[in-house]
Amino acid sequence: MSHLDHPTTETFDANARAALTDMQLRGALRNATSLFGKRRLEASQSLDNWEELRSQARAIKDETLLHLDRYLEEFTANAERAGAQVHWARDAAEANGIVCGLARERSAHLVVKSKSMATEEIHLNAALEAEGIVAIETDLGEYIVQLAGETPSHIIAPAIHKTKGQIAALFTDKLGIAPTEDVAMLTSTARRVLRAKFAAADIGVSGVNFGVAETGTILILENEGNIRLTTSLPKTHIAVMGIEKVVPRFADLEVFLKLLPRSGTGQHLTAYQSLITGTKRHADDEGPDELHLILLDNGRSRMLGHAITRQSLACIRCGACLNACPVYQQIGGHAYGSVYPGPIGAVITPQLFGMAKAAQLPYASSLCGACREVCPVKIDIPELLLHLRAEITEGAEQSRQEAGGSRQGEAAIKRRRLERIAFKLWAAVMIRPWLYERSGRLFRVLQRFVVRGGKIGKVEGLLARVAPPLAAWTTARDLRPIERRTFREQWRDKPVD
Amino acid sequence: MTTVLNRQSEIGNRQSTMRVGLFVTCIVDQMWSAIGTSTVEVLRRAGCTVEFDERQTCCGQPAFNTGYRSEARRVAERFIELCEDSKAEAIVSPSGSCTAMVHHYIALFPDDEQWRRRARSVAARTFELSWFLVRVLKIDDVGARFSGRVTWHDACHGLRDLNVHSEPRRLIRRVREAEFVEVENADACCGFGGTFSVKYPEISAAILDQKIEAIERSRVDAVVAGDASCLMQIGGRLSRIGSKVQVMHLAELLAAT
């Protein structure tokens, strides 16, 4: 991952600039996001009630989130009745503590994992590693990313940033196979290596797509069969589930099963859907002896308080907004410095992990609305971004304390202070038409320094330091100068027919 | 929403002369006045009487989109007041983005029912130009002539906030001697995004370059859009790379004879 070794949310701007110079990354992103986007569109058009389904899904989520406490209790009671053990984790440390504790008690050495954003979010692999327990990712994309020592760059396609050639080189290097770009050969190599891990693993760790309150069932979707193996071969299955994953009724799954695969991969249905209700009933049934469900809060309940932020919890992690986002399409997931990249990442990262570190992310959007258009649960992401931007500007002093005086933090605060002054001035001008007109005339005089041949070209040097936005604009684009005669001046001369 | 639609059909049924207040936008006023004069020309040709309140400045969008709500509110209140002063039946703007901002005004007054009501009633009679011509006046031919191959760029807020999609295309198809072609991903963002374009200029330019590539591939003479800001973004890059493709606002195209 070269220059993006440890991207953090604080350095989003630098991460993004670095990503833009990586032409392999941009080629891979362009191919993958446009393919996913095309497939999603076709799959959504295969149903004639797509819009209705979106509204239904959102209504189910809204209802659940309004009574989340009740549905979680119902889910817990029913899951326990079916033989599962339910654990509640306030934050990442608690969740990791529970998993590590369970692993220690069982003297586990090897854990197989299926793809799970919740375990990425809490950095479970690192926690297990610190206990001397090996955790192996078994989803092909996650496995590739793990082999490369990287993090996923997409919610459903963890290795979207990699080309076939890069993966081939990685397999040759790490797994010792002869160089090949034959996809079948590469996947069968992964399968061979991973099968041995499944057989030897003490514990299987998975995520959860949906938890059904009325039955205590969890549903996990996948295409590779690795989740089936993760959740059935080892004696112990641990599932980590964000508290927002619960739905009230079993019948609700029908709506989400139509929306999620179509939005995520453009499939009508994933190859596997695992519905797991508690542990096995009879000794000779297949499946693990014990099932532990970890309900993870980690900042989620904070979002419940406000109607605008609450909708963040309706997300079903399909990744459609990433593929549709013009920003994500250019820079990919790593630049966001968060396990949740793209538009939905830009709204949930600051809410989950704190605004002070992630204050750049809500601004990393042109507010084009493509994310809202594709979201299967109709999350108004632009509205959320605007809400968070307002929170950032209003809470400048508070975030200063949170930032703890880091250099980046200080620079950001200084920039924001200047910006606030600029907007106060701007408002003072805009509510006074005469001042607006005078200001326009002033700029018209000042621009003589930079207008050449009817346009403003690249602004550099001292002028760039005086007017950073002008320099930023003109790096790649020319700028139209202010008109010699504004519209209102022309109107005054000749107002009527 | 129903009130907006009712209002529109109510106005639409009155085919006679209509009093229209022009909401020219600050960008057009200061930086692209031809869009303003063209809008006046087109509206007059469509049988409207055009009024322009010189007290108008900006709709408040830059502050709203950057997170400065109280500053946006101050500016929005002035805009609402002067719209209320206007006797015009409709307020028309050559900008999807600024029109959409007026439609978003209620978000600025979460706890003030009085202002929300006022904002809603101003929004109900504020229209984007192409929507106004096609949906309200039921006109898709304004007698324009332009010889050349043209395409339409869907500006995001017009497209996704106001649902403007078929209206400009219908208008362009009726322009004499103009050949209309769809450009690949016409509905993809140009990368402008207001302050985004100067906060993250490199990302903005990377997004823009994809748009430029698609435009260049389509071999058009002109890119037409409904927002001066997108046109400044696209046009600024075309100018920098020395392209022969010109950018035009829909109003300019429709005013051409």
C-alpha cells in the first residue's frame, strides 16, 4: 500500500492526495465501482417495486430504532431461549475483552473469521494477536488484505483497491506458488490454504447482517461458503453484532433480502444465506456446541437521540453509496482512514469515533446526492453531512480540547477560525445589497492583478498566499473574472420591454 | 409536495401573461451576466413579464453547505422577505442549485414554525428555469436556433433535489439546427461542490477530469447545463487544457437565434 501505510482520518487531505497519484489504484477503483454500479442498477430494475421496498425497509428500520431497547431485549431473550449466550459490549475494548476471554477459557490457538465490519471496527484481530491467538480471515478479499498486511478499503469488497496482478504477486510472495494470473488457480490456492485452517480452528468468529427479535435468529449473507464453515465447523461460534442490526419480525427479512444483495453486488440473492437460531438441538446435529452473540454499542446509542443522526443506524452496510460516490471513485477507501469509508463512512466515522479526529470527513463530499439515490434504506446522507458540518462549525472550541493540541488539530482550528470570520463577513455583506454591490466592484478592481486574456489562470507566489481559495481553484482550472458590467447594472440601464 | 404540485398546475392552466420575479443568483449577477439577460429574454419570449428586485444578493447556500447555519439563516431571511414583497406569481431562477437551496430553507428554522411556514410558501413558488418553462408554462419551444452538436450535463441539485431531468432535454431537442447527444454519465457530478472545490481541489479536479474525458469523447461543440457553477468548473478546465468545446447555460442556448 506504499504511501498509504497508516492513513488516519486526521490526515484525510494528504491521504487523498497520495491516493490520487496511484494510477493502479485509480484504475482498479474505476473498473470495480463502475461495474458494481451497473450491476446494482440492473438488479434494482429487475424488481418493479424497488422504490416501495426501499420505503418499507426504511419504515422497518425507523420503527426498530425508535424502540431499539425493546427489540434488543426481545432478541436477547429469544436467542438465549434457543441456546445462545448473549453478551453486551459498551465499546470496542469490552467486546474484544469478551472474545479474548472466551478464547482464553477454551485455550484457543486459532480463530477463523468471516468478513465482518463490526470486528474490523473494534480491531479484533489485533486484540487476539496480543493474546497470542492467530486469527485468519477466510473471506477471499479479506484474506488477500490480511496477507498484504493492509485493511479493507470497501465495506463489501475489501480488496477492491487491488489489481489481479498485485494479488498474483502477493500469492507468489506469501504462499509460495508459481507466478500466475489465472483467477481459478489463485482462488483454489486460497481455498486449499484456508480449508486446513477451518479444520484446525478452535473458534469461528462472524459478523451478523440481521438479528430477528421475534425468533432470536441471526442471518448472515455470503457467496463463498466460508461463513457456513466459520459458523459450523469450530466448536465455538462467536458472532459480533452492532445493536442496530436487529429487525422486529422474521418476515422483515424478505424486504432486506431483496435489497441488500442487489445493492451490494448486484446479485438477486447471495449464494449462501445462513439463518442461525441458537445452538444445535441434538448431539449429532451439525454446528457448534456453543454460540455467543456479542451486542456491540460502541457509540451507536449516541446516534439514537436525534432524528437526523438516527438514520445513520438504518445502514445495512451494502456499500452502494461507496460505488456511487464521485469522491470514493477517485480516492478509494484507505484515504478515509476509517474502517467505514465513502459517504456512509463520512457520516458514521465522526459519530462513532469522535468529531475531533474525523472533522475532515463530512467535508469530503461535493453533496451531489448520488449516495442518497442508491441507498436501499433511503438514508439522506447529504442531509447528515450538512448536519455534521453544522456541528463542526458550532463546536469549534470543544473540538479544540478533544484534539489535544496536535499540530494538525491546531492548524485545522486556525483554518476554521479564519473560515468563520470569512462567513461572518460574507453574511454581513449579503444582507446589505449596497455593500454587496460595492464589494463586487472592489473585487472587479482587485482582479486586474490576475486577469490575463479575459480569464484568471494559475495564481502562484505571494498572491496565492493572500488568497488561498483562488490558488486552490486555479491549480487545475481557469476562473471567469467578475463581469465588466454585472447583470444588475445592465438591468438598470434597460429594465423593461 | 402536494401543495407545490397543486400550485404548479394552477399556474400552468393560466396560459396568459404571467408575472415572473427573476432570482438571478449572485454568481450569474457578478460572473456570468449573459445568463441573466438570456433568462430575461427567454421568459419574455415565453410570454412572461419579468421583474427583478435589485435588493437580492445570495440565497445563502455557501454558508449552509459549509455548516454556518446562523449566517445562512440571516441571508435566507432577507431572501424570504423580499420574495414576500414581490407580487410575482412565480420566482424563476437559472440555477437548480440555488432553487434547491430555497427549497431547503425550512431546514434552517428547525424550531421556528413561523419562519418555516414563510420558507415553505416562498419555496412553493420558486422554480428552476427549465422546469418552469416545461412544467408550468407547458412550453418546450422558445424559438431558439443554434448550429452545433450539444450535450446536457445534469447538475446534481437540479437533478436530485428538484428532479429536473427530461425538461432541459425537451427544450434542447426543440432548438433548431442543434444536434443533441447524450454524453456518458451525464448525471455524474462535475466535482464542483461549492467550497469542496477549494477545500479539496485535487479531488475536485480528479472528478472533473472524468467529466472532461467523457465530453471530449462525445465530440460536442458545446456542453449545456443549468447551473453557472458547474459551467465554471467544467469551462475552467476546458479553457485550461485549450479545448475547443464551449460551455453554455441553457438560458444562453435558448436565447440564441
